[in-house]
Amino acid sequence: MKRRPIQHHMDGLIALLLFGVFAACVLAVLLTGASAYRRLVQRDQTAYERRTCAQYIATRVRQSDSLDGVSVSRLGDVPALSLAHGDGYLTQVYCYNGCLMELYAAEDAGLAPEDGEPIMDAEDLELSLEDSLLTVSVTGPDGARDTLRLSLRSGEEGGL
């Protein structure tokens, strides 16, 4: 009769041990999944920021694509994308102190680059406009470079 209680304690110990192994496996899978999820979110956030910067510039150019409405100029010593509104006001998009900036002011306001509003993080902005082809290269905070080429359609027949 003494054997029966010992066997009963052994069954409970084995069940508890199996439960512990199961709990450790579940915890390992959850930690691995959380780490993978964190890396995916970071990668997606970086890609989103890069695409957003380029798409922001493309949208601003499309909004101002009128005859002589888009030009490349300088704001102080910083290259800027100048978007004329036709009413004496100008929007300038440029990169200054690690941020993509936007400045909306009168054409002859004489403002400096630090007077603009920060839009998003960007390290560098290179602009060129040749024969109605605007080339914009944006370097993000992670050092990745995106190049955007837009064909200006201002003055073309059949367009809106």
C-alpha cells in the first residue's frame, strides 16, 4: 500500500514538469515573435518616412504645376524648390538643419532658411530642373537616398 502514494506524487511531478516545459516554449515563441515584429515595424517606418518625403514633394509640385510655377532657386545659401502661386506669394521647399522645411511668404519677403516650418526629417535635398524635367534627390535620416523625376506639364494641351 505504500507504493500507491509514491506513484501519485510522481504523476503530479511529471505533469508539473510538462507544464513548465510548455510554458517555457510559449514564452520563447512570444519573445521571438515580438523581436521580429519590432524589426518589421522599424523597417516599415523607415520606408514610410522615405516614401512620404518624396511623395510630399511630388504632391507640392503637382499642385503648383502651372506656367513658370515651378523653379529651382536658392534661399540664402540653401537650394530650394520654389512654387509660385501667381498672387505674389511663393512656397519654398528646402532642407535645413536635418529637416525638410517649407516656407510660404511673399516673393520679396527676404526671409532666411531658419524661418520655415519643419515638415519631416531629411539630411539633404538636391534639385535640378532641365527641359521641364525636375529631378529631386532626398537623403533621409538613415542615409538612404530617393530620387524622384517629375515631368512638368504646365502649358501642355489637353491637361488639367
